[in-house]
Amino acid sequence: MRGYSGFGTAVLLAPAYSVLWGPRIGIPVMLLMELVVSLQLVPRAIKEANHRVILPIGAAACLATPLGAFILLTADQDLLRRFIGGLVLVFGLLMMSGWRYHGSRPLPLNLLIGSLAGLLKGATGMSGPPVILYLLAGPEAARQHRANLILFFGTIAIISVIPPAIGGLMGWAVLAKALLLLPVMMLCVPAGARLFRVLPERWYKRIALVFLVSTGVIALLA
């Protein structure tokens, strides 16, 4: 999903891993995996992305991420897991409905979207929902949409691992799980990137949205 579309790591893994291990282990595991994946995809995306839009959004998100991380460190884990599930479920339903933001993208709004994404990233590991719904409404071609998302997620991935590390969440349990799971993702990301060049986009969207809604329901009700 991440290799094909440029997004999807957090919105699938954050609810699933939060159910398996709780948010304070599941989210740091996902953040480490997303950081490594981003390093694979960012170099090509830098050339194709719309820097005028992405750089302000990314900068605001990086500044807001530590504030969101305070919620991760202090909130009740069960309540946070259910919030993650609800957020993914609502996001999946909005994607299914076809709703998108269709207004202009001035600098103040870019900064607001980036700040909201950063708060969500720090608290839940997921910065994607507001940014994806916002960016996919733009006039860019599918290739530049994908590059925009890859560059944004790559920018925030570097910052997002710092607060959990400072807060003591990057222990051996987190590192062991990340090391075990990373080879699987590292193999699948380039496979997804190749599929982007050959498969119709509508095939991917249908499958991805089913996964999104399913993981959201599981995290919300488990």
C-alpha cells in the first residue's frame, strides 16, 4: 500500500499494532518502520513533489508532533486505541464516499493542516487523514500526488521518532518487533512501487479502503 500510493503505513499499522501490543509499543514500532520505508521512497519524490505546498505543511507538522507525543505518553492506552480505531474508520468512510476538500490551498491553511497532522502523528502515529484528504483534492496528476505524500511522510517520519525515544518508549521490545517486521515491509514497498506503474488505480483503492475500514472497526471494538 505504501509503495503503491505513497501512504498507508500508519493508517493500517497503527490500529492493528495498538490492538496487538497497546499504543505505547505499537505506535513506536510503526514509527520506526515508517522511517526506514520513507528513506527508500523520498529520493525520487523530491524531484516530483510540489514543494510550495509540501514544505509549509511538513514544517508545521514537525513543530506540532512533540505536542501530540505528550498525549501518547500520558493518555489512557485503551481510550487512545479506540480513538485510533475511530479515526481510521471515519477516514476510510470519507475516502469511500469520494469527499475531498475542493477549495484553494493558501499558506495559512497549509500551516493549519500541517499542525493538525503533526498533533495526530505525535499522539496516534497517523498524520495521514487530514493531509491525504487535503492534498488529493489538488489539480496535480496522480504521480505528483504520490510524490507529495511521500515527501510529506518522509519529512515527518524523521521527527516523529524523537519524542518516543526521549520519553523512554523505544525499548528492546519495540526494537525487536521492528527488526522482525522490517524485512517484510522492505520487500513489499518496492513491489508496491512497481505495481503503481502497471495496475489501474481503481483496483488499489477498492482493496485499500476495505483494509482501512476493517482495521478501524477492529481497533475500535476489540
